Amino acid sequence: MIKNIFINPTEHRLRTGWRITIFIILFIVLAKVFNVIIKLLGGPPDDHFLSEMLKSVFVVTLSTIVVLITRIFFDKRTVKSLGLSIKTRGISDLFIGFIISGLMISLIYLILSITGSVKIVNTGFENVLLNNSLTLFVWLILIGVAVAWFEELTFRGYLLQNLADGIGLRWAVVLTSLLFGFIHMANPNATLLSGIIITIITFILVLGWLRTGQLWISFGLHAGWNFFLGPVFGFPVSGLKEDSFLHLNISGSKFLTGGEFGPEGGFLVIPVIIIGIIILMFLTRRRKDTPWFQFKL
């Protein structure tokens, strides 16, 4: 029957491929609509702070609306089922992910500092204080959190879990990780190596969901990574550079440091990620009935 091309007769809902297609189309359409609205309102503000805040609100709102619509009306599942239950250690998991990322970035900085690959030129504290430190701190936190929410909800939430329904968990992890790395190759100063390394980094984000069945550790890992890498230590974040507390002079081998793309484009990040994975595995060793057990089979 033609109907069965679109509808899974056992689940009584659209098949995986159609659900993901609708998700992508809706995402593109709403992004266009939002952009038109912003232009009608006069375009992005000239003030850099307000412009970045608007972008943060934009990506959070867009991703949340699209996931809400597609999850409820096409997946016929609750949004909570993506791994958004606060009751199951949500706050503590956010904190765990954030701290693990802080430790990983600190280790990267320490190794590069010991090898002479990075040196502190000056600190941004004076400039920060002169330009309202609280406002700048909130701005930097929100940018990190906004990107984490958008990318985790989209990739480790909607796409990964829907693909797992259709092609199995192992292939879903592989494909979404490759897609995540590929998309970041569009960033400034990206290279083939940076794309491969980001694909590898993705596994610790996936692991946060696999080991807990929730997205909170992944959110914490991602937000912490963005925050400590850029605003705190002053490295480029996936090729993007913003103001930071530390101003660094980065030298040495780009193969190690990642050069202008940042540590995510350098080989050093791989053993650091492995250390982070070991810590994460240890801290979640008592979790039961999570996707990890399905992934291992």
C-alpha cells in the first residue's frame, strides 16, 4: 500500500525518514521567517553585545519551537522523552558535564603552556571591569549556553534519537557525529583535520546521553566547553574568536594547537577527550537502563 511508504503500520506514525525531512524543512522555513521579521524590524542591532544576544535568543527559540512541533505532532512522543527530565538528576548532571569540560580545557591550556605553545599576553580583566563585567559575563555565558542548547537538542536530541529508531543506535551515532563534524567545517579557518577531530569530540557528547538516557550531561559538557575554551582561556572556539578574560599568543605546531581554529583543530584534544570519557564513564558507572546497554549489544 502507498500509505505504508509514509506510515509505519506498527507504530502508527510517519516513518523516520519523513519525520527528519519535515524537521529539516520546518527548521529552514522558520529560520527564513525569523530572518524576514528581524529585517522588517530594522535588522540586527549595531551594538555587538545586543546583536550577539539576539542571535542567542534566535537559536534557542528556533530550535525549541521546531523540536516541540515535530516531536509532538509527527513523532507522537513527548519532548521530555528526548532526555529532558529534570527529576532524574538534571541539575547535578548539568554540573557534572560543566566541570568535566572545565577540567579538560584547563588540561589543554596547561600542556600548551608547559610546551611554550601558548603565552598570556595580558588579561582582559581591566577591560572587562571598565565595560561592566557582569554584563559581559552574562553575555558570554548565554552565548555558550545558547549554542549548547541548540546543538544538543538538535543533534543528540532529535536527530540522533529519531535516526536510532530507523537505522539502529550504532549507525545513528556514527552518522550524526559525522554530520556534526562536517557542518563545523564551514566555520572560519576549518580544515579536514578539524572536521575529523570534532567528529571524535562528538562522542563524549553522545556518551552523556548514552550513559544516562538524558541530555543534561551533554548540555553541561557543551556549554562548559564553549565557556572555558573561549571566554575564560581565550582560545578560538571552532574558529570563532570573542572577547575573553585571558588574551593568548598561540604559537608552535598547528597540528598540536589547532592554530586559528582553536584546540578543536589540534591533535592534543584527542587524548584530553579520552581522559574526559574515562571520568564520565566512572561518574555514571551506576546508571541503569540507559541507551548505553543497547549500544553495547
